[in-house]
Amino acid sequence: MASRAESEKAKGSDLSEVLPQSCHAAFEDALDFMYSENQAAFEAPASKALLLLKIADILGINSLFDAMGRRIEAAFADTAPLLLEQYCRFHIPGTDDGAALRQIRDGAVDLIVKKFQPFVTNPDMKTALLRLPARVLAEILDADELLVESEDAVYDFVLDRLQLGESTDLEGASSSHGPESRSEPLETGKASTSRLDYMDESDEEALWDEVRWAYLSSRKFAQALALHKTLLKPQVTLRALTARAARFDLGGAEAFATLGYHAVVPRKPILPPGVPPPSSTEIDFCFHYAHSEQYACGQALRSQPKRIGDVVLRVLVFPAGTDTGVARGSLSVFLEAVPQPHWPRDWEFANIRYGIACMKWPSGSGETCPAPKKKSDLWTFKANRLDRGWHDFLAPGEIHRFLGPDGFVCIRGSLEQECLGRAFLLNAQSGHSGYSGAPGDAAGSSACRRPWVPRVAMAANERSE
């Protein structure tokens, strides 16, 4: 039970002036705790835990402060975005909320960086992240260690945030100018704010500048260029194009310095401990796999393309299998050639021996990096044979053996050293391609379930008929 002094203090003060406006909605919960006969059994919702801690700090309710401290500590790993969103609702920039709240705030930012994509796949956590002030989001998105499968995930998040800012139905969203900038509190389902109240143009640019445009996929980059200028300002478009050109221009990025361009590095790659980064003949692709229903059958994911010699390849993955008869829930993986405009019409890269591996994470702290599951094949990539791989690379349910601790799957495609001489158009030789793997384990195209039959075998069958 609350002490008499605590109760008298609450009764004798105008709490609307003492407490931040954002804490008013949680005050009834504070009263429930104070007058509860069993405070140890009091359960505070995660969406109010930090607000209640702030109330307890201001009013000096030690028992509530301690209870909320334990509640926050127990659920911190799963609710960091919710806690940070609550902090930003009552924090006034330039003021000090005390060491305890500051530690929670900094710890939440650090954890969100380390678990960004898993948090974004959780609807409640994503909603909390989208409500953060732009300056806080920029701090998070600026980190090299931001845990994302690719830069596309950052682009998608920023676009969601800016489209939310354009909406006239921003229920409960927090202002990027501090909680006291509104004359009336926002209540979920009862109020909305305009786009200009929610985010100004400098906030928009700050978020777009956190997208590392040079490492965005071509599909997402084309989507960005098609956005209306209310979402992507011309000056942001120019910076994006400059970053893109500077990365691929062989003359060097210093030529673009006069445009204000500063080179940025890609995000820290996601790899199991002990696995070296990909070599010049290897292509890595990671994707997040939260549950079996996350992807539809036939839904394709593609890695960034990589040039090896003259051939340009990328990893093609169907997380829920192809729609060509493979068992539902299989992991289908292929290596796909990406035709280039300057290639001749009859381009061909003959007898390319490639491999596809699915990495494994160690199951314990003392375990060395376990061997990946790997398959290899020999194939001729040409205009009507763009990809090659396995519809059932992993059997249904097997994918969980290859998930990392944060739910990522890591695929690595590679070209064998012996065929590098055939990865150049000038050295491409016509000829048949064969398969030398075990019977019943033949590779195939992503578009056809029927395994490819070597021409020698076809000719033999024709003669026998």
C-alpha cells in the first residue's frame, strides 16, 4: 500500500502541471498500483511501463518505481521499441530525465540497432518504431551495425514512415519537435494530426539520407525514382543518383566530391561466427524468416547481382518453394544470370561449375562453425537458360536447422576456380552442359520442375527408339 505521505502528496498537487502531458493516460494505472492490496501482483502493460516509471520518479513513489524497473528489465529484450517510444513522448530535448531513464533510452537504441529487422517484423514493435521522432530514427538508421538483410529493408522502413507522415490519420503518433509542441494531447482513435505537424522537410531529408543508396537493389532504386516529389524531394533524388553513379564509376568517387558526395560503406554483413566474408567468386544472400506463413509459395527473393568475369549472377530464393509441384515449405534456391545490355544476342557462358551453400549457425558457445549444406552442378547459362538450382534444396521444416539466433537464413552461391576462364564472353565456347551429381539429386530451372536431361542422354534415348 502507498504511504499516507505519498497519498497526501498526490491529493495536494495539481498533477496536470507536475506530470508531462504524455503521462496523464497512465496516471490511473499508477493509482491502481498505489491503492492495490497486492502490489506484487500488479501487471502494467508494456505500452505504459516507462510512463509509469516516469510518474513514480516525479512523485517519489519508490514502490512503483522499483516495480516498473523490474518489469522493464524483465521484458527489455522484447519491448525496447515500445520503451523508446514512451521515452520520446515525455522527453523534452535539452533536458535531463535522470540517469535511470537515460540508461534505458540508450540501451533501447543500442538493442534496436542490433535487432532492427526482427523488431520490424513484429507489428506492435514496428508501429512503435514508426512513431519515433525523426532525429532518433536517424540515429538508429545511421549505424553500420544495423541488423538488416539488405539496404532494401531500410528503404522500405523509411518509405513507410514518410507515407505515414503524409496520412491524415496519424493516430497517436508522436511529434518530432517534442511532446509539448501540441496544444492538445493525442489519444488513440480520437485525434489526428496533419503531415506538417508530424514532420518537416528537414526531417524527411534526414531520414532519406540514412538510406545507403549505392547499395539499394535496382528494383527498389527504380521504385524510389518513381515516387512523387512530395515523398522524395529533387535534392534528395540528386544525392541518391550521385551515390549510385559514384559507386559504379570506375573513375573514382573523388570526382563527385564537388557535389557534396561522401562515400559510405555497406552495412555489416550477417554471417555465422567464423564464416569468412565472400570472396570475389562468391555471392552472399541473407533473408529474414520469422515463420512458415511469412512467404507465399512462388514468392521470389533475389540478392544483389555480382559480376564475376563478364558473367553477372545473383542468388534466387523461394523461401516457401516454387509453384511447380515441389512440397509446400521447401526452400528453393537457384543461381541466376542477369543479362546485360552490352552482351551479344547469342551470349553464352558454357560449362560453368557453380555451388550453392546454406550456412549453419553454431548451436552452442563452444561449437565451431558447422559445415554448411552444399550442392554443386555444371551448367551453361544462356538467354533461354538463365538460372539453375534446386527446388528442394531444403526439405519442408528443414529450414529451422539453418536459422540464426535472430531468424536469418544465409545462402552463398559460388563459381569454382576451374571455370573462371569460361566466365568471359571472349572465351565462351559453345558446347553441351552436363550434370555429374548423384542420380535423383539433379538441379533444375526455377521455371520447370522437370530436371534437365543431358543432350548425350537424349540422343541415346532417340537412338534406342
